[in-house]
Amino acid sequence: MSADNLKRDEVEGTFAAVDRLRSVGWAAPLLARCATILDKLRVGFEDKEAYRQNPITPAEASFLFEIRFADALADSGLVAQYEHEAGMGDTTVDFRIDLAPPWMVELVSLHESDAFKKAFATGVEHDEDGREYVTFGYTLSTNASDPKQSEEGEVLKAQDRIAAKAFDRRNGPIKFPEPAGSIHMIMVDARGVFGDGRGDTIDWRQIACGAQGLDPEHVRYWTNPKTSERTPIAGLFDPNCPLAAAATLQARIHVIGFVCEHTFARGEIKDFAFYCYNTALLGGAKAADEIMDRWPIRREK
């Protein structure tokens, strides 16, 4: 079993979003790009065996999140440009949103890592009447013999995937230019971290901002392979973050948002999105709050 399998609720929720987006002019390029993927899913409703022979890939599944995010934008009355060319070579940002100031938003879906799939365990137990039932569990742990198969390894992998949306190891900065009057955000479909939506706001805070302000028992550590020193995992917005991409994120990304959908229903992204701010780039906590107050994809205060 893999927790990365598409859920029926996700497929149904995505098709409901598609139906609503058909009347939204700016969403037409997104729906056209996803037409083949949606056709595969329709086949799956009618013929499961045919779908098993030709399933959508994890990369294709990421477009389902784009559809639902576009629906959240449209539901809030926003107008956006899909695949916006921001002047960074041949790379584009998923959405440029007409706000004052405008927002540029890139989406990333964190699918289950191979390490997590290896750590997914099944077993057989018995109930009080002696009947067998199958159990499912997760064996990610701080003390895993394979560092990649640990909770800390999952955090570091998530950071690497998020950072790759603004920085390419071979080509340098991508997608987002240096800020010039717009707000830049990376929005994360975080269900794959720890598998099937088991992460929480504490995990998101450390991924983006680091351990500062977290209760000590919730802080995740890593061991520097060069020095063998064990220290808290630094957040992407932390000046001490050792990732090669960190300097670019800190100079160009204002906000990292996280969401773990469970029902895939209309309004869920808005109600459950959690945002981490790059206060240094935004000009302080007060300025960050003022800017976020104008962002409608968030729960009402």
C-alpha cells in the first residue's frame, strides 16, 4: 500500500473545481493543459483496470493541486494569469494574481519520498474475537539507521523541494526575479511530508523559519556530516540555513504557504492554509501582517 495513491475524494473534489472553473476565463489555459490528465481520471471512474495500466504520474497529480488552488483564487473573486513569464529566462511562475501589490505564486506538491514508502509498514493483528485485521503504520523515527528514512530526513527533503522552485543548482535563480513591487510566494501541497498529511504547523514553521520560538521537545535536529555537530534544522528563511538555495529564497521569496487537504472540498485550501513570513524581506512582523491582511486565501480572523 502507498499513501501516495489518489483518493476518490481528491478526484471528485478536483472535478468539482474544474466545473466551476469552466466559466472563469483566465483559467482556460490551465484546464487546457490538464485535459489529458483529467481524461485519464475519467477513465478511472469507469474502468479501474484500464486506469491501472495507464495511471497519472506524481508529476501529473501536481496539476490537480493547481486546479484546486485556481478554484480557491476564483472563489475569492481574484483574477490571475497562468504560467506568468516574470523575466527569468524560459522559466515561469504558476500564477500572477491581480492584487495591489500583485502576487506571484509558485506551487509545489511534496509527494511521498522513497524513504517514506520504505518506512510504511503493514502487519496482521487480531481483535477481541480472534479475527485477523491488517494494520498500517509508519516507521519513520529520529533514531532510524538510515538518516534519509528519518523524520529529520523528511524535513530536509521538503526544504530541498521547496527551494528548487526558486533556485536551480545548475542555473541559479529561476522563476522569481528580484522583488520589484510584487509579493512572491511558494505554496506547498504538504501532504507528502511524513506521508498522507501527518505534518502540522510546527513542522511547517521549522521548515520555513527554523526552531526559534518552538517548544524544545518539538525541535528537529540534524547532524552535520562534515563536523558531526548536531544542531536544530535551520529554516529556509534563517540566515544560518546551509542550503545553496537559501540566499536566493531569503532575497526573493516573501511567503511560504502550506496546506494539507483532507476533504478536497470547496473552501478547504482557504480555511486551512498556514503561512510563514520572511519578515526580513517584508520589512518586519507588522509590515508582514499588513500585507497578509490583503491576501484573501486565508481563514477569516
